[in-house]
Amino acid sequence: MAHKQHTDALAAAMAETARLVEAQLDALLPVPETAEAKLIEAMRYGVLNGGKRLRAFLVMEVASLFAVNKTCAARVAAAVEMLHAYSLVHDDLPAMDDDDLRRGQPSCHKKYDEATAILAGDALQTRAFEVLAEPDTHDDAEARCELVLALAAASGMRGMVGGQMIDMESEGKQLTGAEITRLQALKTGRLIQFAAEAGAILGRASSAQRHFIAAYGRELGGAFQIYDDVLDEIADAATLGKTAGKDLAQGKATMVSILGLERAKAQAELMAEQAAGHLESFGEKADLLKALARFTVSRKS
Amino acid sequence: MAHKQHTDALAAAMAETARLVEAQLDALLPVPETAEAKLIEAMRYGVLNGGKRLRAFLVMEVASLFAVNKTCAARVAAAVEMLHAYSLVHDDLPAMDDDDLRRGQPSCHKKYDEATAILAGDALQTRAFEVLAEPDTHDDAEARCELVLALAAASGMRGMVGGQMIDMESEGKQLTGAEITRLQALKTGRLIQFAAEAGAILGRASSAQRHFIAAYGRELGGAFQIYDDVLDEIADAATLGKTAGKDLAQGKATMVSILGLERAKAQAELMAEQAAGHLESFGEKADLLKALARFTVSRKS
């Protein structure tokens, strides 16, 4: 396929995944008629708020390489989105990043209140692990445990939350390139890598296949994060009266502040190419995943 | 054994469990030399803060009925304590109950800061699920998944967090006895019931045995919560210048405000007796668990 065709096919496939995973989220978070309804409404508000559903797409597209049942993959995709949403709801809290808006809408604690947002984030995390462990997700309990362990490793004290802690602690400090790379790998990269690996776990992929998928996810996560820094810089430069990006303004070191804009962009593109390269052995079946790697470093937001 | 002997044996066994589970927590939460060390220190501060370790004791004592390996049981006990600690760390936050003290020490957000306390609570929850899913906890993946599912059900949107939401929403409202019973069953009872059931899951108990253990846990959880309300009233009545309990002062309805002190106390004692009654078929092996039920409704704090 030509590049343009790939881009169109990717956009269509991502839209289809978003539709599927949102239907799954809707089913996994039914609003009860009992007094805790507000909690579940706040959870739904946090997770059913649009977004590209990049992580969900990764789960489902990798799962499709191994002919995984689509409903099973959609459940895991929904769990990753719940985990991601919990981290955003808590990140936006006044004591954390103090963001009033999320994708142009009031953030969860503005729409509801702080206590509700704390509890909604807490319960989204719980529900994510619950969904992974449910028999409907996979008929093999070993695979379900593996999913729980991989998500916990990606999101807990040695993953995303550990990265958030380092991020907070390093405001105003001068980090080295290696320190930024580790911080970003923890904070964002590991959950993206989990999303890719989850598809392979569901598909009971061979260890060689697992190796390639993990490498793809790792490079993709790195490319995604560096390009996020690039976007932060580009977007703000285009905004009248602001010359530095938000992260720079907050005193956060990024790969852009270390490498400069052009070299950071080139680094992200290189990692995206390397990501795609790890999928060679899967042939054409992996074309959309390769297109996703290129999309990651050419997106506008 | 006479009553006094039971009480002494219970105190000794609870102290021994506390020692064991704290050693396990210490091992499960090693402080790294990397930049996220502060996060793990805050997690340790939240969970290694004394306490009666009632939930841990329940796990280990029920597990001992089924001759479960002690290290496996201690891991699950540690996971329950981590889950419980996460809920306390988040409950104490300014946006929630706004408590500066926990067991006479600064609460986690006072010792550290709010952002660290939010993240430490988040990571304690993750670690709890991770420990349950690890192969060292049980050699059967089905049992591990069952533990994850049971903890998620007890602590998530249809359990503890759901109960906290109802509790917040009902401040200043007049709840019925049935509504209070449901609220308390969710908020406190279900995690206590989980602790008892976890021992039976680890022991691959028969469904009849599971039934008795679940019934014991349910009645014990109810007795515990009602007696907490009783203690809240008694303790505050003894405090100079305060005539009503803290919950009453906050406009929260409790079983004491509905039933009055004496009838609430009698209700807790009845439930404790019923809890003990469910263990008849286990004979003398269950003596400490029966003593625990009586202790629950005669403790001073």
C-alpha cells in the first residue's frame, strides 16, 4: 500500500477500535440505581471522554496478529483505557498538576469535586485489574494472571506512578538525558509497551514473537513521549505571546530542552522506524502497526 | 480453654501475625536507590504504622484451618493490609476526611505532601493486586485470579470505594437503618469478609467450608463496624466537653444514632456470636477465630 492509503486505513481502523472499546467500557461500567451511582458516573466521565484510544488500538491490533477473539481483546483494551483514565483523573487534581481542563472539557474534579475524583480514579484502577482477572477475558487463568502482573509492573511504583513521583521531584532540577529517558519510559512508555504486550499475552505468542512485540512497544512508547515534547514546543510556539512550551515553563527538562527541537524530532522519528522494524517478521499483517509508529511522530496533537 | 486463656492466646497470636506480616510488607516494599525512593518510603509509612492487623490475622488464621503454607498466607495478608492502608491514606486527604493524624502520627499527606500521598495510595493499591497475582502466592493461577477478583469486588466501586462515596453523599442526610447497614457493609464489612474468604481461597476449601467462612466474615464485619460506632460514642462521651461522637457531630447517621447505644452494642454482640456459630464445624481449630469475634465487640479501640 502507498503511504496515503496506509494513513487512511489507520484512521479508519483507529476510529473502529475507539467505537468498539467505548461500547465495551459502557458495558463494563453500568450505572446502578443504588446510592453509589455518582461514583460510577464520575468513572464514566473520566474514561468516556474521547481521546485517540492509542493504547486500546495497540492491544487490539497486536491481538489481531494472533487471531485473538475480538471481545476478549476489547475487554483488555478497555482495562488499559481505565488504567490510563485513572492516572489522568488523579494527575489533574489540584495537589498534582492542577488542570481544570482535559480535552477541552472540565476535568473530573471540576465536573464533580475533588473527593469524587479521587474515589473515581481509585475505582477505575480497581476495575481495570478486575476486568483482566475475569474469566471472560481469557480461558486460561495463567494468561489472566500474566496480564494483571504486566499491568501492575507498568503502572505501579516501578512504572507509571514511580515516573510521576520522579517527575514531581525533579521540577526545577537539571536532569541528564539519561534521567529524562528513564523518567519518560516509566511515566508514559511502560503503559504503551504493556498495551502492545497485552495483545501478545492474550494470543499466547511464542517467546520470539513476544520479544519483537515488546521491542516494538518500547520504541513506540519512546517515540510517542519524545514527540509529545516536540508537540508541546511546536504548539506553544505557534500560540501568540508564548515562546516556550508548557513543560519548559514549569521548569521541566524534556528531550527538547536537552537535544533541541530538530534533533528531538529526528530521535522520535528514528525510534518510530526502529519500532516498525521489529515487526518485519509479521509481514503485511502488521502494516497498520507500522503505520501507527509513523503516525505517532507526525500527529498534530 | 477458659475465656481468659482464649483472650491471652488471641493476643499472643495477633502479635505474632503482626510481626510476620510486617516482615512480609518490609520484603514486598524494598526501597530502591533510584529517584522514586520517596514514593516507596511514603507507601511504607502508610502501611507500616502499627495497627491491630485484624485483616491480616483473619487471612492467616482462616488459612491455617486449611493448612496453607504460612508464607503464602502472609503474602495475601500483606496485600490486604496494603489495600487497607491505601484506603486510609486517601481517606485522610484534605479533600476527603481531612485528618492530620492517623494512630497518633502525622497522616501520610502531613508527613510528606498531598501529591505524594495520592501517589502512595495509588501504588499501594497496585502492589496489593500485584502480590495476589504473583506465582509465589499460590501455585494455582485459578486461585490467584480468584483472589484478585474477590479483592476487587470487596474494594472497588461495588465495595469499599462505593461505600465511601455513599458515606460522603449522605452527610447531613437522614439514613434508614437498612441504608446504614448497606453503607457499612460496603465501606468496612466487605474487606473484612474478603480477608476471611482469602484464607479459604488459598486453602482451596470446599464450597460448604467456603459458605461457613464467608458467613463468619460477613457477621464479623458487621459486628466490627457497629462496635466501631459504639466505641466512637463511648470514647467521645468520656472526653471532657464532648457529649456526642465524631460521626454524630459530622451529621453522619450510625447504628448508634438509630438504635441507641445499648441496643447497638447488643446487636454487635449478637452478630459476633453468630459469626462464631458459623465456625462450629471446624471444631477447636477455630477457637482463636471465635475468640476474635468476641474480642471485636469488647475491644477498647
